[in-house]
Amino acid sequence: MRTLHCNTLVIGAGAAGLNAADELKRLGVDVLLLCDDFAAGTSRNAGSDKQTYYKLGMSGAGNESVAAMAQSYYAGGGMHGDHAYAMAALSARSFMKLALLGVPFPHNEWGEFVGYQTDHDATQRATSAGPLTSKMMAEALFESVKARGVRMEDGLRLLSILTDGDNRAVGALMHDGKDFVAVNARNIILCTGGAALAYGRVVFPEAQRGASGAAIRAGAAMNNLCYWQYGLASTKVRWNVSGSYQQAVPSYTDGQGELLLPFFRDRGDMLDSVFLKGYQWPFDARKLAGSSRVDMAVAALNAKGGHAYMDFTREPEGGALSGLGGEARAYLENCGALQDTPIRRLAAINQKAIDFYASHGIDLCEEPLEVSVCAQHVNGGLLIDRWWRTTVEGLYAAGECAGAFGMYRPGGSALNETQVGSLRAAEHIAAHTGKEPARSAEAFEALAGRDLLDEMAFFGRAGEPGQADGILRQARADMDAFAGAMRDVGKMREMLSRVTTWLMEGIAGETPEKTAELRDTLLVQRDALSAMLCQAEYAGEAGHGFTHRNLAHDAPDARQFAFETRGGETRAVPLRPLPEGGGWFETVWRRYLNGEVYE
């Protein structure tokens, strides 16, 4: 076993991890960036028709402000006000850094970064650099990290976060495929992405795994794991079919005939709902009488063992243009997309959406696209404070593994959070413990020795061949069936019991990596199921997961709470309100010079 030493360890090399390392190095902190594969992860391998980045409005007239943007976040429900305000306040700074690093966000001849409306927002704050916005972000940040001379090492899988006896993180145990690697660190910023292995049907790239279970094992609490996003995605190539793909109004089929019409009042209602899926891509319990019926039709077919397809080669029955309402028709007219087939309309709206699938061997001009309702993003994650600190001292989280969001969030705000959350964590570390040297090897061994030996023994065990894979297949299929977009309280309780039993048995995989995958998946599933069951007891909207139940008239409103999970037990916690912000300049200047703004 070898040992690495640093002040701050950043785990994960997506948009959040790279920005964390970049900002720490800029601030003079001794930082080490480790990941299992620099080419893997969601940032480099995910996107959509035009992948959205949500930012402060930077064009035209209007009443835009930090407070207005923060209110848009907060209005989604279940989100703490300090998180909303920080993401609004640092939006412009974070966005402009990316633009200056070379991410090609479009601007007009005056230099205004114009925008468009995204889901769960009524403004035009959204922007995009194309289908691969997050990939461009990661590439630009990687070049900056290299230029700053950040220490980096590839090929290391996180197994455990090491702690002392006082709920303090002191390092990490990793594996390079052959041997264990111990990392001595005063601080850790976890940027490992969402828990992509919790479900079977997912849009997460195949290389994306997540490592939130390691933080749970270390004693970190979780926040809002009841809130995930589910939506229509292609299955042969994992890709969201949002935006232009729906606005082109393709035909939905079961491989033989029309799929959607029985779920709608009439043909016009069906066509308008398909179009609206472009703006309203995530499944939404509030739209069970609207666009979410598209998701329900696909999910119902899948539940019976059937296959659903979006077909751009054929018109919906009776033709699309003759049945569309005014909003949809006006949009297509503005785009110059009044052609007589979905594929020609899609080409007029966004040719790159066609080119993407062509680059992966799928010709939308010739063949239908198989789709399912898949888990795409978790709005919850590790419980964090306003500096993105977890409940374990010295452990921070940024990006999708951080539980910054609530019930709903504006589309594209996850990319903004990768930059804001990592910046907040880096600034807080630099202002407090970032100048302290790495511990000596002796001090590290004294603090982490017992924890390290216990973890090495656990991960060194070889489980029965195939046992871990069998458990994972069943657990993921159960999550798809009972704890996804459509949830069943009784079945979730039964599943929670099974998952808890598996965890108590301490089942190991055949390799340290398979053991980590099994434990991480089951721990996240346990806490997610606990949160979903607790959230189901509350009134208000169900968010992106609909639970069949009758609500009492005097039940509280879930939108006013966050759902915190500790050790598999969840409780509802009132939200922290939006801060006032602003301040008298001279007072803020003095507090800034004294470092008080980082308290």
C-alpha cells in the first residue's frame, strides 16, 4: 500500500471537481485531484439536444437581480434559502469564468449572452453551448488545472472516507485496481456525481457511478434523497430526448401503431403535450393531466414488457401541423419548422440533435428511437451547509453528490451548482485550514490507523461468485418498479426491509471495486427509500415521483420542508429562509478585508 499526502483532496474530475481543484490552487492551497477515470463521468459524457446552463440574466431590459434568481430557485420547494441565494449570487462570476476559459456560450453583436426559457423557470436565464455544454466545461477547466500545475492522478477508485473518533475526515482509502492507496488529507471535497447505480433504467453514462455511500458510511447525513428527476431517454445510447426532439412532434409507437392517443382526450391534446415535453422534459406529478401522460404511456408499456419508440420518419396520426395549438405552431413557425415530417422539422430546429445520434450509429432519418422513462438526476444528496460542508468535519461536497436542490429546480441549474458549490468549498477551505501543511505520516497513521485497517480487511474479503451482481440486479429492478416516477408505498417498505437486511449481512463482492459498488448502492437506496416514505407522509406536490395515496386535509405541505436522513432514519426539517443579501458597501468591505465573510 502506498500513501499520498495533501492539504485538500478533491475526488472526482468532472466540472465540479476540476473547478474545485482550480480554485484551490489559485488560492494557494496544496491540492491533490484524484479520480478513477478522467474520461469518464457525467460532465464529459452527458448532454441533450442543447444542454442548458442556468445563469443570471445578462441581456435585454427587465428587473433581473440576484434576489429574483434566488427566489426562482427557492420557489421550487424543499430548497434551503442560503443555497438558493449563493447559487444566484455567484452565478455571473462562475459563468463568466467559463466564458473566459473558452466555453463558446453564444452572444449577440453587442456582447449580450442571450437566453431562453427552461423548465421550472419563467425567465430567459438559460443558455447553452450546444449538446455537449458540460463536456466543454470540463475540457476548459481541465486545461486551466493543467496550466496551474495541480497534482493529479488517474485510475483510483474511492472505497472509503477515513475518520478519527471525533466525526472528522482525515483521509481516504482508494484502490488502483491492484493495491490499496491511502490518502492523508486535512480536507476532502467530494465531487463524485450522483448515485448513478441506484436504478437500473438510467440516463447516467455507463462510466458514471457516484460514491455517496462512502460518505454515508463515514457518518454523513443526506438531504432530499426523495427528489430525483426522471424523464424520457433513449436506451441504445443513453441520452435525454428533451427540447428539440419533442418540439419536432415525432410519432410515438409500440413498434406497430400509435402509442399515446388512448392516454389523451383527443389528437390535439396529444400533439400539444408531446410538444410541451420539450420544455417540460422531467416527469412531473403536477402534470399528470398534461405532458406527463407521455411518460405514463411509455412507462405503462415498459411495465408490460413492451418497447416504446419515438419515430421521426412518420407523422403522428392525422398529421402534426393540422392539430397543434397556437403556442406550438407559433414556435415551429418562428424556427422555420413547418415541414411535413418530424425529421425535417427537427433538422430545421436543431440539426445537431440529428448529428449526435448519427455519430453513435443511429440514423433518425431511417429508424425509430427506442425510449424509456429513466432516472436522470438526483436533486438531493449529501446534507450541506451554506459553505457546502457536510455533517462530517473536513468533508465538503459539490456537484450532483451535494444535496443542494429540493423538489423542483430550473433546468440547467445543476451545471451552475457545479461551479458555485466547488467555489464556495474552495474559498471556505482557503480561509480556514487551507494553509496548514499535510499531516506527517506518523500523525496520519495515529488518526486513521484502526479505521484504515478495518476498511482494508472489509474490502479485502472475496464474496461468493455472482452474489453481489444478483443482489444489485434485483435491487435496481425494484427501484425502477416501485420507487421511480410512479411510487408504491407498500412495495417501498418491503424493499427497504430487504436492503437493510443485505447491509446488515455485510455481503462483499469478488473485488474491492465490486464491494464498493454493492455497499454504495445499497446505502443510497436505503436512505432514498427512507426519505421517499417520509416525504409521502406530507401533503403538497410529489415532485418528480408520484405516490398513490390519500392525503389528509390538515397534512403539512412538503414544499416547506427538507428531508434529512441519518443512518437510514429520515425526518422533515423546516427550510432555512432566503437571506436578505446586499449590505452597506463600507461595512461589507471591512468584513471582506477581515475575512469575516467566510465565517
